Amino acid sequence: MKSPDPCRALRRDPLITVQENGRTFILRNECRQPVTQVQVDDCLITIGERCDWLFELVEPAPRVLFVELKGRNLKHAYAQLLTTIRQLKGQYRGYRLEAYVVASRNPQTSAGRDLLAKELAQLGVRLTVKNVRLELDICP
């Protein structure tokens, strides 16, 4: 049976993993709560800058996790997240918005990246940046 939305998948796995070129984002979901995994890049959004994935969680409180798996260009990763969040935030009123970047190496700071990170903060988005692998426990 074909999914009504090919960009979305409802998951209850204890580990939900997305990977790209050696970078890995893992949701630890031992409580097996429902998580909607959405492929943003080249599916939900096909034109312009966009992040790779987002995850919709409704328990214990509604939140959306925007994920970018990136090489070294952290400024571009922030820009992709910012563009995606601005485009989709209207669909997530009442949700807490979080942004995650998994980079290929530990990035240095720069004025451009700092400005984009500040813009995310002004939108009320919590930003987390990790090197190579990021694991997030989503169970209460």
C-alpha cells in the first residue's frame, strides 16, 4: 500500500537514524512514541535552500526537530535551517522548534555563522551543533 505522503513516515522504532557522508543523527526512542520522519531535501521542499530532515514529535509536548547533516560549511547549514524554518514555521504553531547540525568536523566560529545562529535564536529556535554524530533521547 502506497503512503499518502511519500515524504513522511510514521516511526516507533527505538532508534531512528539518518546518515549522510559519515554524519549521523540518532533519535533514541526507547519508549517507542510516535515520531513522524519527514524528508525535507528533494521531497517536501525541492527548490531553494532547505535542511535534510525534520522530525515531528507530539509527546510529551509538541516539538519539531530540523536536522542538517553537513560537511564543513556551517554557515550554509545555518542558512538552510533558517530558510526551512521560516518556510514551515506556520505549520507548527504551538510546537517548540529545535535545530540540529551534524558537521564533518568541529567548526570554527565566524561572524556570518554567528549572525545566522542569532537569527535562529530570535525565532525562538534552540540550536545544537555536534561533530560527526549526534544522539538525542526523546523519551521523558
